[in-house]
Amino acid sequence: MKRFSAVLFALTLSAAALAAAPGDGRLYHREHQVTLPGSGDSWGFAALDPTRPYLFLARRENGLSVFDVAKQRLVKTLDHSAGANAVVFVPERNRVFVLNTDGSLGVVELSSLKLLKRIAVAQSNLNSAVYEPRTGQVIVVSGRRADRSTLFVFDPQQEKITAAHELEVKKIDPLLVKGDGSFFLPMRDEGKVARFSASTFEVLDSWSFDGCPKPSALARDEQGQRLFVACRGEQPRLIVADLESGAVKASLPITRDVNALAWDATRRRLVIPSGVDANLTLVTQTDVDHYSVLGSISTLPMAYNMAFDPASGKVYLPAMDFTQPATAKGEPKADPLFHADSFSVTTLTP
């Protein structure tokens, strides 16, 4: 009996020690990394299916690939989907619309993953799109075209373009829907963030922020009424602004060339990938006006686009192996050469 009591006491101590033991310091860990076949081309955006655990990967010349994140396997690459650059979901109409590099918009039945048709929209690349629920329309952003860009209005019910608004903006990064019938539009080259009416396309607000010469990725804290702006430039920064007035509430340094940004409302922190610095930075919120960097997790070079799952906190990062050709002094930097059959999806889990 005494021996049994001693063993029980020892086990209790061990359990307590394990419970009290500090973690290994990792904020995220690499749960999976799966490589998919394909040629050595570039890729566009990734997005999570709102109806099931599928990740849509717009792989441009390699088409639109659908990846099961639960089973960690490729479901299929859609037929006739070459040129896929981004997608936007309208689940209530059982549709996902595909933005293509040839300027067309693909119409896909979401449940069957069948491409129904491609609609001609523009003469060249379509870059990104958002679904605006108040107006029930999809707003499509054209790619860079000299010093002008176009916002196309697409009616998902009629499945046709109903309007086009040309703006004197060199490049428009992905829009952010505010939720009240308006949306934010980052103007990277003009150094501004504007808010537009989704019904009239009138400019409702236009803001410039000190230390933010190139605003790019956007996110918002709906509960705290804060707008997050990732700023590119020689001294990249994160700007936290009031969602209504644009007044700056906080500003702190972040990593380079940020292309995507996500707000984790459950854990009260920002998730910020950098393909240039090959890491994922986490910024925690003490309160709506105070923020600090928790740390950075190593990822892969070129892992610049991201799909974030707010329910699990998981991050999905596409990337490819590449060779960077050398260039002579004074010459522009050459484009990277991506390696065939090296496209991968990395899953990071908090």
C-alpha cells in the first residue's frame, strides 16, 4: 500500500510538472507541407471554400487547383482553367467566380467544381475581387494598366458585367469590404486608402498616413472598429487607424513587401506573411490602440500570399522553389525562374 501511494504521489508530481512546464516558444508549427505537380510558372491568390475544407489555388498557367486541407491532398484541377489568378465565392448562388490572366471571368458551379463558362471582361489580367453582400454584387479589380485601373461590377444573379468604373490609380491591391455597403481601396502608388460607396462608387473618404508611402494589404477588427494597413517602402510599417475617421491609433515596424494581412479575432492578433523575409509575423493586440510583435515564424521564400482560417487559426501558404538570375550593376532585377513540380502548400497551425 505504501509503495502504491509512493508511486501515485510520484505520478501526481510528474503530471503537475508537465502541466507547469513552459512551452517550446513556438507560436505556430508546420503541420504539413504538400508538393503538387505542375510547370515552373508563377501563381496568384489562394482562398478557402466557405462551404467545406477546400483550398482554391489560382496557379495561373497551371489552372485552378482545389486542395483538401483536411485530407491534405489534391481534389482536382479544373478543366479549361488555365490563367486562374484569383477566385471569389458566392455560396448562396452555388458559384465561385474565377479571375483570369486573359481578362475573362470563369463561372464555376461550387458544388460540382464544374466550369460552366468564361465571360470576356477585359483585354488583359483581372487581379482580384470581393463579394459585397449589401448590394449583392461582385466588384472585380483589373490588373496594372499604366496609370489607370478599372473596377468592374458583376451581377452574380444575371452573370454579367453591369458597369465599369475607370480610376486614375496605377495599381489596386485587394479591396476590403467594410460591411455597410462600402469598401476600402488601397492605392499603393498614390499613397492613399480610399473608401467607396458600393452602390454609387462615390469616394466617401480618402486617407494618407504618415510613414505609409505604399499602402497595400488591408484587414479590419470589426468589434474594435479598427482598420489595419500594411505599408510597403524603405521602412515598412503597420498602421492601425479608426475605421470611421481614419485617425491613426498605432504604428509599428513590420516585415518587407507584405502582400496579405489577416485579423485573428479569436486570438486578438494580426497574422502577417512576408515572402521576401520568408516568415510569418504575429502582432498581438493589448487593447484596440496598443499592439506589440509576438514574434516571427520561418516559412519559405516567396510565400507571400496566404489563406487564413479564422475558426482554427491555421495559415495556408503557397510557394515554389526558384532560381534568381544574377544581374549586372545598374540593370533591373531579373524575374525569378520557378522550378517545375515544386509548388507546395504549407500548413501552419497555432
